[in-house]
Amino acid sequence: MRVVDFVIGAGWVIFWVGWLAASAGVKRGQRGRGNWARFAGVRVVLILVVVLLVRLRMLTAHGVGHVKDPVLWGVGLAIWVLGLGLAVWARIYLGRNWGMPTSTKEDPELVTSGPYRTIRHPIYTGILLAMIGSAIAVSVWWLIAVALIGGYFIYSALVEERNMTRLFPGAYPEYQQSTKMLIPVIF
């Protein structure tokens, strides 16, 4: 196993364990306002596809589609670090307002500082960027997970934007005009 594979694999595990642990102190969700349970099947399918890819060793460094260039290892690792860094930075700025995708919190607040100053959904952007970094450094098969999870994140972002417009009818449309959904300057 290459060092970059170990670093990225262990890094993902540490990221997700920390992410789940950080969810302990968030605000309670409003009953009947979240779509988490309604779309649980989609989430299960996404998780099963990623687990299957891992089980088939398609997301690790062996076989067809796997990166062998040390320059790409470095570039991919750097993009992976930037992506996870952005996601963590955004999570810190959300504080207790963080929740599962498409959920609504009690006493919600509109966060527009830190990474939210330019990107409305920087956690999604950061995770996707880290996955793209994994594809560059480890295996192009990661792009399957990027496409699946990217589609889910775009759907979630659109649902969240409708909810935020409903919760903050004066402030959110103005915020939308001054920021991009996922990619600064472009989208």
C-alpha cells in the first residue's frame, strides 16, 4: 500500500468519525420539517454503492484506473486536504446550526460569514473537492462516487435553498444574489 493511499483512507475515517462526534452538540431539528427519513432510501443506495466500490477495491490503489504518477499523488493529496479543510471550516462556522442535509433546526440562524461569504453550501463543495482529490491521487473510480454524491448534494442544496427562502424571506434572496451555490464565481 502506498503512503498516499493510507493517508487518504485514514484521513477519511478520521474525518467522518470527527464529523459524527461533532454532531452531538447541534440544535434540535423541528419535527416534520426535515426530509431525512423520507429520502433514506436514496442515502442507503449511495452508501451501498460506495461500500461495493470499496469492497471491489475500485477505490483503492490496485488494478485498472489506479493512479501511478507521484505528481498526481501530490496534486490529489493537496486537493483532498483543501476540500476537507473547507468542509471543516464551514462546519465550524455553522456551529450548532449544522444538521443533516435538508433538515430544519429549531431557532435557525442565517450564517453568511467565513466560507459562507462566497459559497452557500461550502460543506458540500469541500467534500466533493476532497473526493475529486481522492480520484486524482488514488483511483479514477472515485469519480463514480463524486457523480452520485454530487447529484445528491445538488438536490439537497436546492431543497435547503427553498427552506432557507421560506425561513428568511427578506435576507436569503439577497444572500443568494451575492454568492454562488457550490463553486465560487461559476455556480
